[in-house]
Amino acid sequence: MLDYPRKQAESGKDRMNETNSQISVSLWRGAEDGRYETYTVPKRESQTVLDVVTFVQRHIDTTLSYRFACRVGVCGSCAMTVNGKPRWTCRTHVSKVADSGHLEIGPLENLPIIKDLATDMEPFFEKWQQADGVFAPTKTRRDAIEQIRPDSMARKAVDAVIECINCGVCYSACDTVRWNEDYLGPAALTRAWTLVNDERDGGNKARLQAIAGSGGCHTCHSHQTCQELCPQTLNPTAAIAGLKRRTAAAYLKGEL
Amino acid sequence: MNVRLYVWQRGTAALMAPLVLIHIAVIFYATRQGLSAADILSRTRGSVVWAAYYGLFVAAVSIHAAIGVRNILSEWSPVHDRSAGRVALAFGLILAAAGLRAIYGLVFA
């Protein structure tokens, strides 16, 4: 194992001592009542934020807890708050976010902290269930497969947001979630939007009722932080706007 | 905010957009023509059109503002939704009463 300096207390002097070959990184340690602690990590070419966290865990403090899996932007496990903004750390290069040469990495906001950089994602996925984000089939295995035209309006609406990887970045970035813990959040509502537009799905009446109440899609203020920070460059705000229109139309028709 | 409040707030906002423009145009007309209070009252007294126009305006404002106050209270204060709804209802009724009193003075007094 390489011999690297142990944890260093954060101070202006540490920052002054930083060289071009090193990077200073503050990591959240502990649970809700924790604090940031600062480490020095060697700088590498094409280094990602996840590389930095992994370095600290492998070489400086093995008790550091964090979550990752694929390391290539598919699984959505490694999102953290990097210099104040939620990001997927495996695809975020240090050179893009550490303008001052310093990184501050914390757990995702708006979610309970388990330990260090790992948050409890249960409230996030609970809201998927509350938004009725589960496919309701209308056919059996003996029926013919539904033909969906790729150029249909509904299919295009699904295509626009179907690549969500459930990383929680939008949920963490959302001011409305911060203010109102009952708000379902961008990811759950975007999932609901894909099902509302799924021609094979038969659960829209219950789904629209689930998202039309208090804490549902109408709670969104359209701040658009979700679409600004979504690592997949999806636009949850547009999906939520679609749900607002769809539920309003259903209400006016007396269906809700 | 739920879909019922959303529809009423957006609906009253859509209604108020042309009403506000007409209201501003009337103010510009009255000031540029140098109309006195007596001149204005002579045009509005007994007018069903002005009563209906400002009656609709007052109703839209009262509903729209009350829903907005409810949202602000429920999002920015520790007040629960039900209490916020009651405060907003009282606020809306005060606005409506004040507006209708003004219309009474403009058209019927």
C-alpha cells in the first residue's frame, strides 16, 4: 500500500501547502450531526470525484462509507453533493468542479444520512410507490404484443424522460422537496409521466388521483433545478408540467 | 396545492389578464382626459356593465389571492394545511367584501 499522509485538519495553511500534484478534499463524516474533515489526495489525469472518494477510503481512512456500483453512469448509486451541488460522482471530473482546487463532498441533501456519504434512499423510492409509478398491465401473455408507433406523441413523451437512472440528484436539488417533505419530487413524478403516456398501461385513473392531491405535481414551482442538474440531461420540469395539464383536464372532465 | 386549487388559481389568473389590461386602459383614459370623480361617477352610476366587470374582477382577485396566501402559509410557515385554508378563506372574504363595497359605491350609491 502507498504511504500517504493521514487525515489533516482543514486550515488555510493546508490549502496554501497544496501543490499542483495534490488536491484538498473535505468529506462529510458521521450522520446528521457530523462534520466535514479534510484530506489531501494526489491529483490524477481524468480523475473523477468518485476516484477521489475511493482513494480516501482505500488509502487514508477505510471507515469512510459511501455508495457506488457501476462507475460508468448507469446504476445511479454514487450521487453526492459536490461543492454544493448534487452530482453523479463517477462521471464528474474533478477538473470540471474544483475551480479553486478544493473539493467539498457531502451526502445528498433532502435525504436522511446513514453515515458519511451514504444516504437512506427509502423516502425517495417510497415516493415512487406513492406516485403509483408501477406499470399496470392490461394484457395477458396470450394477447398479441401492443404495437407502439415510435413517432406517436405519447411515445415521444416517454422517450424524453425514460432514461432516468434514479440517482436522486433531482430530488436532492429540488427546493420544493426541501420546503415540503410531502412533495413527491421530480423523479417519482417523471416516472409517473412515462406511465401516463404508456399506451399499454391501464392504471392512469388511480395514478392521476395519486399525483393530483396535496404534495403532488401541482406543488412544483418550476424552478427547473432538476433539469439543470440531471446527469442524464432529462427535463423533469417538462414532465411535471405535462402531468399538471393532464390532471387539470381530467379534473375539468369530472374524472378526478 | 391540489388539482382543484390549481385549476381555480390558473383559471382566475387567465380571467384577470384581460381584466387588468382593461382596468389599466381605463385608468390611463381617465387621467389623460382629466376626468374628475364626479365625471367618473356620472359614467358608472347605474351601469350594469361596470358592475358586472368589476364584480367579476373582485371575484377573480379574491379567489386567486386567497389560494396564493394559502400556499404561502402552508409552504413558509408552520401552519397546517387546514388552518392555512381557514386563514386564506377569511382573507378572500375580506377582499371580496372590500371589493364589493367599492363597486356599490361606484355603481349603486
